[in-house]
Amino acid sequence: MADTLTGAEHDPAARVPGFPMPRAAGCPFDPPPALTAAQQEGPLARVRLWDGKDYWLLTRYADQRAVLLDPRVSADLTSPGYPLQAPGSGKNDIGFILMDDPEHARLRRMVTAPFAIKRVEALRPAVQTIADDLVDAMLAGPKPVDLVQALALPLPSLVICALLGVPYDDHDFFQENSRILIKRDAAVEERTAAHGELIGYLDELMGEKMTHPGDDLLSGLVARVESGELSRLDAAQMGVLLLLAGHETTANMIALGTLALLEHPAQLALLRDTDDPKLIASAVEELLRYLSIVHGGRRRAVLADIEVAGQLIRAGEGVILPNDLANRDPEAFPDPDRLDLTRDARRHVAFGFGVHQCLGQPLARMELQVVCGTLYRRVPGLRLAADIAELPFKHDGSVYGVYELPVTW
């Protein structure tokens, strides 16, 4: 029979830690120590969010995957008990990733085709050309250089702009507003304004595509609007979601992954000295597991009583599933705090799991493989041009990374 342990709200003397938790100084790649301690203590813990309420935290890989597959658990942030990310985030202005089936599946299917593996692989030569051109420009310019601005940010931005049909000349505009949306402590008014700017921009762009459609994803959404399958606002929200997710996450993985490799020179040497696509693909999966840059924890509301690791979680309660912690579970990945590019890390949950797993993961994988197979081989003397302790890490964002990464060679 499941236990019915009470939460800290029934025991005022119990100390419930706040979430998210701070990282340890000098350990920029590891989960916060308090999270690791919670995992060592047991499969579940209680944490307190900004709203003063307590929620269940799932610490283990297997339990997180099971819950993400459970139809009694909802991704809809309007469901009772959903652990909201921040004040003012109780309205779904992102789109289908915060919906449940069948509506989630209906909308997701509208944008699945461009991210299919075969379609993505067809883009690889073009992405390789982009990577080579960016590295050429970097090598021809002055040193040191900020790798974020020279490579990490422009590569995925150029690619997602081409897929969506968004002019890359507007990248400063959408990147600045995207940064505000993923900044954890941004004021409600600031976040609302940034979202409104992006919605307005995409809506205007879709208006142009109604007159002059192209062979791009936004033109496809416009066709859905014209056929009555999709509202214009929903189409604009989907465009914002794809634009945001299509460059922010991959850009941060490129920069943070490079930093992690520079701090692990033996692992970096494996990539610098190889052109083996299998090793490069393995390295990408291990970097995704090791870094797991989406650090707010996946959030879910429980619709009906469930049991997790012998603990009863009641309908109306919320659960948080930190994927960075699941990817450091020693029961799933032996010696999980060691970066090992030869490890088989393909079962990681950096992209989530179940029906809501990341739509764009084939594209992200391919872009990361291109970078890992190009940058370190072409710039064999690449090294950090600053003290790692002085780097500006994104501790304030829901997507982790570095704001700047000065490198030289």
C-alpha cells in the first residue's frame, strides 16, 4: 500500500528548501548540491516555489520517465496544482507544449514534418557550410573572440530562420526578446511586453506570407489559418515557440559544451583528433546528458491519484521533474558526474520523454554534431581566454549557459 506522508505544510517545523536551487561555486556543470543531496536521500522530496506552496520533486531517472508517460499527469498549466514557473505565468501564451492530448497532438502534428530525421539530414550540408563560414570568419578576425557571438548563437539562428521563413536580419530583435522570456526573474510586465513584441512580429510576417507564401514553416501555418484549422493567434504563438526553442537551447549547448570540453582536455582531444561520425554522435549525446541545460525542471499537475516509489501523490498536487538530476542518476548512468564522450548516453532525458519530448531534437542533434565535428578539428589550439570563475553564467535563466565565452587559439 502506498504511504501517505504529509508534506511540510502539515509540519511547520519542517524546513522545505526553495526551488530552483543555487549551484556550488566552482562547479558550473553540476546540478546544485541540494538537488544531488535530495537524490541521495530518496526518490521524492518536497520543495517550495516562489508562490510559497510546496510541490513534489522527483529525483530519479526511472520515476521521471514513468510519470512523463502517465496519462493521469497533465502538462496543462491551467490544471489545479500545476507548479508555475514564475509570477504571471498562469496563462498559456506558448502553445501546444503546455497542452494535453488530443489538442496537443493535433497542433504538434502541424509542425512535425520539417523536423523529421530525413528532412533534417537533408539540411546537414547547408548547416556544415554555415559552420565552416563562421569558423572561417572567426579565424580571420582578431583574437580573442566571444564564441557565443561568433558561432554558438548565429549558427542555430540562421538555421531556424531559414526553416521558419524569418529574415535573419531581424535576429537582434528576436534574440533580445527571447532572452527576456527565458529570464527567470524578469518582471511580469517585461515578459508580457517581450511576448507581445514577438507575437506582433510573427503576426505581421504571416500577413506578408498570406500574399507571398514561401516554402517555409510559417507559410505552412498560414495555409492552416486560411483553411480554418488554426487561429492566427495560435499560429503566431507556435511561431514564437519554434523561433525561441530553435535557437536558444542549441546556442547555449554549443557554448556550454565547448566550455565543458575545454575544462576536460582529454575528452576534447577525442573530438579534435577524429572524423568518426559515430564518436561525434556519441559525444553529443554525452554532452546533452552531462549538461542538461533546461534547468527549471519539467512541471506537471496530477489529475488523479498516482503512486510514485511507494508514495501516494494526490489529484490536484504538482510535481517537478528536474531532467538535469535524472541525467545524473547513478542507477541509470554509472559514475554520472564524469564526462565520458565514449559513454552510451542515448537514453538521457535532456529532450524530455513521452509525448511532450522536444519536437526539434533531430535538428538540435544534427547542429551539435556539425559543430563538434568542425570547430575543435579546425581550431586545434582553441582555449579559454578568461578565468572560468569570471565567466557570466546564466544562473538567472530557465535555459542555462554562458552569456559570453571568450576564446583564443
